[in-house]
Amino acid sequence: MRAAPGDDTTLVLGLGNPILGDDGVGWRVAEELEARIAGGGPGGDPHGTPRRVEVDRLSVGGLRLMERLIGYRRAIIVDAVETGTAPPGTVRRLRLDDLPVVGLDRLASAHDSSLAAALTLGRPLRAPLPETPWVVTVEAELGIEVGDRLTPAVEAAIPVATTAVLEMLADDEAPVDAGGTGSCTN
């Protein structure tokens, strides 16, 4: 489903590859978010979701990710990162522009541009894109291990990341943690 022009639907995208271990955390957060919004998750949705929300999952970055954002004024992207600056399972809420460069290969692929570069290209073409997408990151251990199991620290971060997304959905400004790099650790 695509948002209609002027629609206040917020798009939440879980990024990653669900069969590459911790890289699948974005998909798992999207699943828990859908369950909580529907009232089927632990405790339901305590934050309420005053606006319409569309939840999706993607395994692409750059231009293809930018194309998925067309038509939405607001977007929240959930993805695994491996920055080495925090322990696995650390959850951060940031603006796309505030992300550290290290560990962001999930927002771009080897054959594509970064999402930030893709948005820079799309805006002059008058593509209706979110002004500043928000990103919820989960520090992960991103080896090349095939399997759908997450490491224990990343698995434990799913409810924390989901709650972060729900808090952002409930707040019109989607505030960043103090200083733009604060985190919620599990």
C-alpha cells in the first residue's frame, strides 16, 4: 500500500536479511510492532498510535529503499548496525543525518548508493519523500552466518527497539535521545 498525497500515514520499515542472523533484527522488530499495534503483543500498545501506521520489511538499500519511501511524509527505519562503539543489543534512535558512517552498509548495498545520497537525488525530482527519515538501530554482531537465529543480546533488544518505535509514533516530532546518539540498552 502506498500513502496518498497528504496522507499522514507513517511508514515503518524493518530492513535486513531475515536469514543472516542478527541482520534480521529489523524484520523481527517489524513483526513485534505489528503484533503490539494489533494488541496481540505483550501488554498491547501502551503508547497508542494516534496516526496511521504502515509496517513493511525490505532487504534493499539506497535507491530501491528511497523508492519505497515515496508518498510518505514520515518514515522510521529499523536496522542492524555494527559500529563497534556499543555493546550488541544497544538501541539508538537517530535522524538519518545523525547516523555514524561506520556500520551503515545496511542502508546501502554494494551496487547502490546510500539512502542519504538517494534522497538527495530524489528531492530535486520532486519525489514526495520524508523530510528526515528516523532510524532505530540495534547494535549487532553481523557475521556472515546463515540462519534465522539472533544472538541473545540482539534478541533481547527487540522489545526495546519496538518500544522506541512506538514512542516515536506517539510523538509528532519523534525526538532523538539526548545529543542525537543516546541509547536505550537492554
